[in-house]
Amino acid sequence: MEEVIQRQLVNFSFYKVDLAWRRLSESERKKGKAEFTEVVQSYSKELILLPYSTVGIRSDADFLLWRIGLTLEPMQEMSAKLSKTGLGTYLTTTYSYLATTKRSMYIDKHTHEGQEGSRTRIKPGLSKYLFVYPFVKTREWYQLPFAERQEMMNAHIKTGHKYPKIKINTTYSFGIDDQEFVVAFEGDDPMEFVDLVHELRDAQASKYTVRDVPAFTCVRKETVQEVLETLG
């Protein structure tokens, strides 16, 4: 009997700190960061959580919390508690994307390191960077015969395999958020990722793209404390 692998819910929450926070006393800022960190750490058993800094890279976001779990409630509870911390009162959630893992209909013959059940389970790696963007395809794409879509996706996948150091995490948002997918690539070299995306623009499937912005380049940190230190 085939093992049933439970799917995951995935959230990408981007935060921007108010400039007023930087004018607080050092002790107030230190206390607020400690409260924020304590809340994040309290959910370590319920959620997979990876922190990334976007300071100096995006003007509309300072850091990302990539959260992966089995139910929505812990994510919602955590967000509510974070907003009550000394730091949280100065934070705005500028972007938040919700998605789920799902078995892909196009990649049953393709497996990748760290991937379980044809992407029904995410196992984040230890790459330096995370490249994230929401993604929407045209309605015409879904009206094409499956064989035609599969042929285009085979070419798409073949291009991706030319960049084995870039790991893709595709998650699905149909009906639960504004986009259809959230795509998160893990890698150690932004220039290599640029080359991959540039080459994918030549793929026939790309003409069925409606939207793939905003695009975020996020710098991985070992701990949430390290991320908060980048805030200044």
C-alpha cells in the first residue's frame, strides 16, 4: 500500500518596521525583539519556520518568516501574538501569501533531493538565498489538452535540470489566496538564478503567464534573532 503523505500549508509573511521603532531607546528595542523572538520560538514544535532578511534589498519589506505547518490555526495564533509584542506594534505585514503543497501532475517521473511525494512535503534546505514570487497563469493554459501542456512542461523541467544547484518549491493557492501558485527557489548564487529565469523566458509555456511579481530576494539567517539584528 502506498504511504499517504500529509500535505502542508505554507505561508510567506513579509514585514516592514516603522521608522519610529528605530528612534526608541536601546532598552525598548531590545525588549521588543526579545518578546518577538520568544513568540516565534514557542511555535517551533508546531511549525517549520525559516527567517530571512530583505533589508537593503526591498524597500517595502525588511524580513520574511517562511512558515510551514499542517493547519492554519498555529500560524494565525502566532501572528496575533507577534502583533502584541513591543516590536510587533511597529510592524506592518506588507505581503502575506498562503498556499498548500500538492502532488504535481507534470513531474511524476522527476525527483529531486529533499522532495517527498512529488512535492506534497517541503523540506527546506540550507541555501543562502530564497527567491519568492506569486504566480498566475492564463485561463487559456488550463483549456489546452493535457498532452500539450505536458510537452511544454517537459521543456520547462529540462531547463530547470540544467541548474541543479537551484531547488524549486512550488505551492498551490487556488481558491485560498489571490495567486494560483507561490514559487520559492533556494540557491547560493543570485546570478545563477537570474540565468535560470532568463532562460525560462524563452520557454513556450511562459507566454501563458499573467503575473509573476512582486519578486523577493531573501537572505537566510540561522535564527530570528539574527534577522531582527539587521533591522538596526
